[in-house]
Amino acid sequence: MAKVEPDNRPSRQELGTPHGEDIVETIRPFLWFDGKAQEAVDFYVSIFPGSKILETVSGPEGSVVGLTFQLLDRTFMALNGGPHFTFTPAISMFVPCQTQDEIDTLWVKLTEGGTAQQCGWLTDRYGVSWQIVPTILGDLLKDQDRQRANRVFKAMMAMRKLDIALLQNAHGQDEAVFSQDGG
């Protein structure tokens, strides 16, 4: 497979496609809803600043069949496809957050009507799984000092909503007990 640099998309020929044209599009997440695509998209667009609906496809009698929308400059598609498929946590939306305020704000909004889960995961009211994760977590877990990294991992496993201060505290402590009420 061809190596892809950040701003250099491989051609269709490099990907083994038949006609050798350049790749025009990027990969887009496509979300299948059971009649609530418009409601879900309106909800997501209201949460993430600068997000918007790009296109709505109408069906019979003015019903919405599909939508194309952007969340934080990432394009998504949504379909009212019926009850044939449902979401699972096997696919999730990973949202890296710089601050605890970002984590707290997204957590409150996305868990409203949904379910908080372990390690920064949640399922929203539409069944879509999200990971709301501080950007610092990866560095803490990759620490060369495995005892520090293991303490962070243990702290993370005891949390629902991730808490940056508690993760940093776990990283800096020799021994500690970590728990969180599930926030």
C-alpha cells in the first residue's frame, strides 16, 4: 500500500483502483439512524462550535432522508435508514480535549439522555458512542516510567468522565487510591 503524507493523497492507481484518477474525497463517517437523523444532526451541530449542516436530502412528503454536516471541520453524513442497523461502541467518535472545561462541557451535553460509561466513553441519546479524552492522556500513558503510566491507567479505569487533575495526580504519586463518582 502506498505511504500517504498528510497533504499528499495517493492516486486511485496507487490504491489499486481501475482508472488511476486522483482521490478527490476523504473518508467520511456515515451514520445510520432510525428516523432521527435530522434531530441527531441538529443536536450535534448545536454542541460543537463552527459546525453546520451542509446539505439536506428530502424524501417522500418532505421527510428528511439524509444530511451532510460538519463537526469541527470534519464532514459526516447521516441517513434515516430505518431499524435495520444500530450503533455499537465498536465504532466511536473520539474527541481530544485540551482542557477540563472542554471535557466537562461536552460530557454534560452528550450524556444528556444518554449513558456515561467507563474511561471517558459515553453513548448519547441517539446511540452513538463517543470518547471524550484529554489530549494529555496519551503522553501520561506512554511514560517510560511504567509505574507512573500504570497508575494513570488504573486511575483512568476507575473514572467515567476523565479528570485531567486526577490523571496528573496519579502520574505524580507513588501510591494512591483512585475513584470517581462517575461524573
